[in-house]
Amino acid sequence: MTYATKPQIVKLETGIPGFDLISEGGLPENRTTLVAGTAGSAKTVFACQFLAEGILKHNQAGVFVTFEEAPADMRKNMLGFHWDIAEWEQNGQWQFVDGTPEPGRDTTNSGSYDLGALLVRIEHAVRKVNAKRVSLDSLGAVFNQLHDSATVRRELFRIACCLREMGVTSILTAERSSEYGEISRHGIEEFVADNVITLRNVLDEEKRRRTMEILKFRGTSHQKGEYPFTILPGSGIFGLPLSGIELKQHSSNVRTSSGIAELDKMCGGGFFRDSILLVSGATGTGKTLTVTHFIAGGAARGERSLLFAFEESREQLMRNALGWGIDFDQMEREGKLRVVCQYPEVASVEDHLVRMQRIIDEFRPNRIAVDSLSALERVSSLKGFREFVIGLTSCIKHLEVAGLFTSTTSSLMGGTSITEAHISTITDSIILLRYVEMFGEMRRGLTVLKMRGSMHDKDIREFTIDHTGMHIGKPFRNVGGILAGTPVQLVPDDIKRIGTMFDTKE
Amino acid sequence: METHMLRLFITGKTARSQAAIQNLSEVCETYLAGRYELEIIDLLEDPEIAEIEKILQTPTLIKIYPAPTRRIIGDLSNREQLLAGLDLYGSSFAAGTEGQS
């Protein structure tokens, strides 16, 4: 028998979005996994969703052993995720084992005991609904209830062994006292440590960031490191498996129009159909205008566009577009455009990303524009923002549609933004819009900085904006230092001298 | 005096179950001879009742009557705790303890 044909650890697809990618297939089947986390790190939701997804997606019944939250509370609380536990109980898909302490119960101890009764109840419940999944939440509450740690530890080990014998895949949740420290408070990992997952809820630059990490899966593989996740009303935990996304998208040579004929020429015949463009510029340089042209250019070819606006309201966008002779309102009515306006502050970047992915999936656009990406910088930490950008670009690249992001530079003249530093290597093309000060007048310049896989115009061209939109004119001659933000007028003598500097013939 | 109503929950014939039965019988015969009803329930045979009574540990002794209802957990080897739990503490050290309080 070769290694490939020997029985290996089989994984049970949990159905928790994102988790199955991170875990490369789910939880090890027939084993117990410890889910550790601090208070508020969504352990109960994870344990509950493990059963809920089993019922919803795989038609597998589950047993929930609760020591903390009473079943009546859970039935109510989990309705927010659209998990109707009461109905599942009626259908024989969900069974509670209630281990919560009863307030006011008079109890004394006399001599040694075991948790045989609990074990009998779990076994009975598993048999009753023919459960495949079992969640125990949480072990810390058992220790608090029973005081005698040594006994509890011994008995939990026995329960873990029995769960394995019963052929169920189970989750045990446990408390941690700190986000980065010992795995769990009561040293539980020592006996159920085959598999350990940690959930974190870290305060990073005044913002909460949830992550999940698979610490170990004994005898099988998984993705390493922390992965951000978010909790959505109506569906629960949603993981963002960033490195789980493969770079396997195709690359096409089909060109598509930017909506500005001259810009297409500068790019060597238009953008590639499945490329991501970054338009960078200071405020008022014409980024939103470029986006508007991009959308109009798509509509002219019968393509559908999706615009995520984070800076301007719907009415403002419509009015601006009309000012350039483009009717967004009509495009929307024809189904060629969908404008989604949202303040960056309403949600965390993780939530934004999930919401955007959902809208993209639903609308199936040919073009996606984000105006501006840098507006999201202010609602997240640097790390969170970087992950957001990677998540969004890989989602767009996966669909093989054209994406256009804008990024606002912090200084009026020249300059780059944090967004560019994170995104420039991911984008296929970069277009810079810059102010050029000449003779006390602000003029606008445009250049194609990068165009992956194609020749492009290297000039810095002047452009103007009027009621029909953007007009690209002649290159700036006799001017240097535009990109550095310090335009310098060059007199003919200088030009001649610079021209001969690199002349090797003398 | 009124009749004590007691229920002892065990899981199978383990050493701990046997000890609990033995210890309880001794106390009952000594202090409650003829004035107690004891029901012994093996949860392996009737798991449903464990769920209804929300029992986690075994052995668990429940004193149903007289009030208050009380649970005494363990193999009942600690006699003082057992007597206190059954409200029989006064009868073992009749004079001394009650006088002090």
C-alpha cells in the first residue's frame, strides 16, 4: 500500500464561510477541536454555527451542550443569525443538553464524584437525533461550576474519548485570559490538544479586529497565521481567507476602453479587460471624472458597471456626472449601472469587503469602480486595510472584470498615499493625475506610470475639464519636476544642455 | 417526625456508586430508621431523567422532603457534609452545636 492509499485524516466540511478554506477542508472528522478565545471573541457563535451549518448545508443533526447560556436565551439570541433552533429541535435536528447552573439550587458536596451523568446525557442526546456534530460551550463555565479542577480535567478527558468513540466531530470552547498568551485558562489543551483554534478580538489602533487562527491540527495540514473574520447579522461568522485565494486567474489580451479615447491611445489601445487600474491624484484633479468616463465607456459598449462610492452621496454623483454630460440616472434605469454609496465609517473594512463581495456576486458587473479606496484607510488599521485591498483585488481578478480604484494623495503637488504603497504592486496599471503650477496658474497633468504587458505613452500630458468631461492635450514640454511636486520651467539653454548630457558622441 | 424522601442517582455499578449506596444506607439506618424512603435510579437505564433533573455529576443524592430540596454530590464518604445536607447534623451532636448558634 502506498502512502496515498493509506487511510488519512478525513475532514468534515463545517460550512462556516471562509473557515473551510483556511482549514483546507474543515475540522478533522471524528475528533475534538478546542476553540479558545477571550470573552467576546465569538466562541459561542462559532460553536453554534458549527451545528447550524451542519443542519442547513449538510443535513447533519447536532447536539449542543451548554454550560453558560441557557437554552431559552440561545434560542432567542441566535434568531439574529436566522438560526431557528426551536424549529430544528422540533424537527429532531438539534438537541440541547442543559448544563447551566440553576440559580438558587442548594448543593453540598460529600466525597468524590464523576461526570457520568453528563456523559450519559450527551450519549443519549447524540443517539436521539443521530448527531454527527457536538458542541460543548464552554469549559470555563464547567470549572467555575464544579470547583474541583482535577476531577473536571479527568472527566473532560473521558468525555473527549467517548465523543470520539461515538463517531461525532466535536468542538469544545474554552476561555483565554489574554489574546496572546497561554492557550486556555485551565490547561485544557493538554488533553484535547489534537486540534486547537484560537479566536481573537484584538483592539488595534482603537478598532476591533476579529481574527481566527488554526494553531494546530494533529496529523493534517491547514493554512497558517491569523485570518480576519467578521460577524454578519443574518448569517454569522464570515472568514476572509486571503491567502486561500489562488493567483490562478487567466489573463486576456482583449482591450477595453477607458471611456476617454486619448487615454486609450496613451495606454497603447485601451486597458486590458481583466486588469486593475489605480488612478491617483490630489483632491479635485479629476479622479471621480475618470471614474465617470470609465462607467460611461462601459455603458457605450453595453457593459454593466458597479460603482462603490465612499466620498460622495448618490445625488452629488448624479449631479456631477450630469455636469459632464453623462446621465447616471438613466444608466441605472437601464440596468447598466449600480451606484452603491456608503460612508466608510458605517462599518469595519472587513464588513465593507464582505458587503462589496456580496453586491458584486449579485450584480455580476463587467466593470467595477471604487471611489475612493483611500477613504477606507481612515476606518481601519494599516494591516486591516492591506488585507482589505488584497481581498478586494483578488475577488475582482477572480471574476476577470475590469476594476478601477481611485486614491487620494495627501499633498496637492506630487506625493503618494498609503493606498498606493499597498496596492501598486497588485494593480496592472497606474495613472497619475497631478496639479502643475505654471506662471501662477494651476493646470492639470496626466501620465500613465505603469501599464503591465503593454507599451504606453511616457509623456506627462496636460488635460482640461469642461462640461463634456476630460480632454487630454499636448505633453508638458520645457517643464520638469512635475511628479516631485516642484514644477520647474526650463529655459531653452537648459534643455539643450540636458539634451547633450547623455550624448556619448560628443 | 416526618418521613425523609430521598433519591440517589448513579451511573452503573461503579465503585463510586456502591460506596454512595453503602454510605447512605448506613446513615439512614442510624438516624432515620423506618422514617425514610430511598429510591435509587441508574441513569444508564433511564437517561431521560438525567436531562429532566439536569444532573451533571454522579452520584447525586436529592433530598426531596423535608424542604428545602437539596442536592448532595459525591460518594457521600464525608459523613458530616452528608448529615448537614440531610438536616441531620443536630441529631448527631445533639446538645453541643445547637446550643452554640
